[in-house]
Amino acid sequence: MPKTIDEGFKDFLSQLTPSPFESKAAQEHRASIVECLQKNFGALRFFRTGSFGNGTSIYGYSDVDYFACMRSGLLSQDSERALIQIRSALAQRFSGTIVRVDCPAIKILFGSNARESTEIVPAQHLETLETGYCIYAIPNCSNKWMRASPEIHDAYVRSVDQSLGGKVKPLIRFIKAWKYYRQVPISSFYIELSVAKYAEEEKYILYDIDIKRFLSHLYEKNLSAIQDPMGISGYIQPCSTQNQLLESLSKLSTALIRAQNALEAKNRGDIREAFSWWKLLYNEQFSSYYR
């Protein structure tokens, strides 16, 4: 058991990190999804994206995300209708399983654990850049389509992470852990790019200090939308609704106070109290102090 704050975060990170190996059931589900999408919509490419794809997922909470690149002309130009089309086809294929629209994706709930859930984002290829990365059109949740490139965003996060000794992806995981353990309705995509954008200006990362500083950064900006640092998707919103934004700001304020209290306790040499504040911030899921 950890005796220092650094050991506490190292231990906590190991708890948050899921196995990278796909279960046999997940492989079978994926094969069935691909078969359905190819048959009904001429799916050309099906690839993993999101936190499981780039190393920022949270054990027990992050579902499996895929982009499904469809053949041009087979989806409705109304993106909401396109989502309904795909949901109907998948619901017919997986009868007895909950299949719902969760814009910009269709979510299939294969089990009670989040990792057993799969999200499929329908996409249409727009262009391939000189770098080899592709730009896609995906639903924008307002009946239209918006530009997106998970490969470019993953490369951006990976580049910032590598420049800071591999400490940015763990920092993203720590912020996501707060989101999930405290049920904060902030977009995971917003968290990923916000943390990477914040870290770009840093010379090094110290987890307890930078969690507090990042939370303070979000709070001072009132959780405002951020401009996509790669210039692909325009402005990225933190929440889907105004009520979610207000709830998130309230929980952010509480988390910031707890992180500040944890740092102050550490600076006084009271490591046990510092652990207590981190446990409170993470809803008792943070590592326990061992003396």
C-alpha cells in the first residue's frame, strides 16, 4: 500500500487501467456488427477509436468506440435520420439487446459493464491528407454533418504525451476518473483535448499539482468550449445541455476545493489527510494510505 502521494497516484493509475486485450465475446460482437453494416450500408472501413484506442480508458467505465466508414450515397443526408437507419438495422441484428441512438453514435448495450457496450459512429470519408490521415463527416447532433478525424486527434494527444515523458495520458485518466466516479456529465473528448492543450504549455507534469491546476483552469474559464487544436472539428463543447453544464460547474467547484485541500495537507506534511482529500475527490476510489 502507498506511503507517499506519488505512490498513491501510481497505485491508483494501475486500478484505472483496463487490460488492452479484447475478449472473445467482444471480437464476436465486432464481427457481427461489421457484417451487418457491410450488408446494409456498404461499410468500407471499421476501426477502433476513443479511449480504448488511444490508452486513456477507465476500467469498468469506458465503452468500446468504433468509426464505421460507409459507402457514399447509402446514408441519409439528414444525420439524425442516418443514425435512426443504422440503429434500426443493428436492432434487428441484435434483437433482445438494447440498441439506442446516443449522438453522434449508436450504442449497443451487450452487458451491464461499460466495457461490454459498443458505440459506433457512422462516418463518410471526405479527404485523405498528405500525412495519410483521413477526414470524415460524422453526425453533429443537429441533423447535419461535421468534420472529424480521430487519427489526427490521437496523434496530437500522443505527441504531447511523448513530449512530457508519457505523463499526459495518465493525467487524462485521472480527470476522467473524477468524471466517472463523481458522475460529472462532461464529454470525454472534451477532457482529452483540454488536458492535452493544457499540458502543451507545461514543462513537466506532477499529478497532484497538475490535477489541481487543470481543474482550476477549467473553472476559471467556466468550462467554455475549446477550439479544436488541430483545426478539424471547430469548437468542442464540454456538455450536451445547459443543465449538464451547470451540474458540471458545481461538481468542478467542489473538486477544485478538495484538490486544493489535498495539496495544502501535503505541504504541511500531513500525508494521511492529503490521501483523505483525494479519496473524497474520487468518491473513495483513490488508493488508501499506508503508514
